[in-house]
Amino acid sequence: QVQFVESGGGWVQPGGSLRLSCAASGNIFSSYTLGWYQQSPGKQRELVATITTGGLTRYADSVKGRFSISRVNVKTSISLQMNNLRPEDTGVYYCNVALNPMADSWGQGTQVTVSS
């Protein structure tokens, strides 16, 4: 069973940057469009960035121009570069298959806190 593992979160002041990483076992990265999800306190998990197997990317309006998703290793990992962070970016970030995530493969996520 695929299990995603996220890392790289932390606390930053508004305007700061973080780089998140996601790894998983198996051949998942070369077979599916992948995505980063944000879950803010009291809100549902939201898909904020996706990348296809061919490298095409899409972003939610809330992060467009500030976040960048990429494949670090075509078979084993992806990343999310987060720049010009805002307090509303605070939340737990997860990676998974985009749009139809694998329900049993969610990792622990990585906490991002943006505050002064």
C-alpha cells in the first residue's frame, strides 16, 4: 500500500518562504497526477497545486504566483516551494493523488504556520 510522507513545514513570518517535500513508496509518482492539499483549522482539505506526469502544473487562485510544485525525482518525490507566505496559508499540508486521492494513503502531513 502506498504511503505518503510529507516534510519541511515550520513557522515563518508573513512574507517568508518554505519548501515542502513529499515521498512515497511504489511507482506512484510516475503514474498519477499528484497534488498538494491544504487543510486549515476548521476547513475542509483543499487542493492547492497539481502536477501531471508530464510536468504540467496548475494552482488554486489563492496560491498562484507564490507557490511552485515540481518533481524532485520523477519516481519518488515532489516538492512545493512556498514564497511570500501569508497567514491564510497556515494549515497542515498533505500530498496525494490529485482530484481522486487514495483514501488509505494519507500521511501525517506537515504543519505550516505563518504569523508574526
